[in-house]
Amino acid sequence: MKLGSKTLIYSRGHTHERGVGILFDVTTAKSLWSLCPISDRVVVAKLVAKPLNLGIIQVYAPTSDSGDVEVEKFYKEIEKAKGYLKSQDIMIVMGDFSAKDGDERIEDVLGTGTVNERGSMLIEWCQINDFTITNTWYQNHLRRQWTWKSPGDRSRNKIDDILIQKRFR
């Protein structure tokens, strides 16, 4: 879908309640090789690049109110998305993971605040799949790390993450 000079690729649910997308500028859109919507929570875009192609997996995790079955399904969809990319491609997984990944440093990851269950799951997934959380590499003021705020602005958190394979960090 064209939005002015931008190109939006997306995958959405039938109820207009969920969906995930990636917005590309004109130059980047010309590099788009393939697109694969996995579900209304996961979409894969493969871009032709040099020296290696780039695979972007955009995600929108189930909310913290969702059950474990739905969250496990979400992580299986990410695994399925990885299967559409070649092992030598640079893989970036990014989006709303509904995960708080904590204050402590875990393998070059510096989190923000306390760890919730989704944060533990994300950290475990990164460790198993040899990914790192890149938007926690550098220590920034807390207000620059927030990606979500509650209605009425009563609380703020970082629940959106950008992950990349450790070999490309």
C-alpha cells in the first residue's frame, strides 16, 4: 500500500484488532525482494542488500493478558518466519514483544526496570537463538527508552525491542 512517498506492507487480522506492518521509504522499497505474512502478529520482508541480504521480521506480541498458549504460538510463528530467510542473511526481529527485560546486564544487554514473564521469555529466546537486544546496548536516560505509556500516562515502559543475531552486532 502506498502512503505518499512511503510503502506500507502489513498483515492484519479479520477483526481489525490486530496487525503488524513495516513502512519503507522509496529507496528501501525498491530493495524489497519478497514479503511473507506469517500471521496477524508476524510478517517477514526480505531485502536485497550488499554484502548480505537483509531479513526483517516485524512482530506484535500478544498482550500481557493473553494466555501462555497464545504466547507460545507467537514464538513458533517467529521461528517459522526465520525459516523463510537464509542462514547467511542478516536477520532483524523487531517490534512490540510486551516484554520488560530488566535492569541487569545479560550478555551485553542492559534492560530498563524490572523483568516480567514476557521479558524472561524474550531473553531466553535470544539466548537460545543467539540474538541480542540492540536497543539496550547503550545506556540512555530512562525517558529516551520508553516505548509505551499507559492511558492517563500513569506508567511507562520499554516493551518494543530490536533484536539481531550476535554475529552481526
